Amino acid sequence: MPPKRSKDQINAQILALCQEDGATKTRIVYQVGLNFGTVRPYLARLTEKSYLEIVQSERTTYRTTEKGKKAMRCLVRIEEIYS
């Protein structure tokens, strides 16, 4: 069984996934390995802190903001230090 991920690791994974073209909630759930109930608070917190922006089009997409990219780099750096 793989070790449990921290909230920071999950946040960094979500921010990394949403960087380029953004990602739908379904894509985030499957690629980050969460379920729909678990992903809601992460997305709410990341959008509340302006790390993600919601792009409304045919589908709702989440995209990492510049502030989010900076936060992601910091989270990755912290992970490197501790591992």
C-alpha cells in the first residue's frame, strides 16, 4: 500500500495538472486519485485563495493562476527538501 499523501502534495498535484490547458473536475478526480466528495474542499480552497481560476465554457474548467504556479513551485521545493 502506497504511503498516505499530505494535503500539500495533493494541492501541488492539482495545481500541476491544471497548469497548461486547465482540467475539469472529472479529470482532476481521476488523475490525482481522489473521489468527487474529497476533491470539492480542495478545489474550493484553491479557488478561494486565488491559486485556481474557474473558466466557464462548454465545461467548467479549473486553471492554475500565476499565484498558483508560484505556490506549486514552493510546495514542490518543500517536498524536495523533506524527501
